[in-house]
Amino acid sequence: MPATDQNQAASVLLNLVTPPPRPPKEPPADSQVIPPPPPHCATSPSLGSAAHEMRRCKPCAFFWKNDGCQSGQGCLFCHLCPPDEKKRRKKERRFVASM
């Protein structure tokens, strides 16, 4: 078999063995997409946001309101949590307590 025929045969086999590219993964339906921060907020997070990654923070109740948080970067509550996180956690605590 000539070299060009071998290359073509190898190419065909490779195409048969190689899986087609997968479409990009979409987030699960139950995952929450966090909206961009409101325009009134500071660019850096608050002091209370330090424990956000460990989920040990307390969400700021005022950050996502129209007037925003008056404490700004000095706020002891988290400005990285999504808008309804305080309500979601409260609901979660009530559910666990009812068990």
C-alpha cells in the first residue's frame, strides 16, 4: 500500500474513533445565576465578604436594595451573596428546624 493510501486510511480510522466535540455545558437548572452588582455598589467587597468562599458569611440585607448598603466596604455583612440569599438561608434554617 503506498504511503498516501496509508495516510488516508489512518485519517478515516481516526475520524471514526474520535468522538464528536461536545457542546458547552450549561449550568444545572437548579443553579442560581448571580446578576451583576447594582450600580451604586463599590467595586471591592465588604469586610463581611471575607468568609464568603467558606459560606461562613452573613448576607447583607441592604446591598441589593435601591439605595444600597450605607456602610459600603466597612459593612460587616457579605456583599458577594446573591440578592435573595438571606431569605434562602432563613428558609433553609426553618426547614432544618422543623425536622
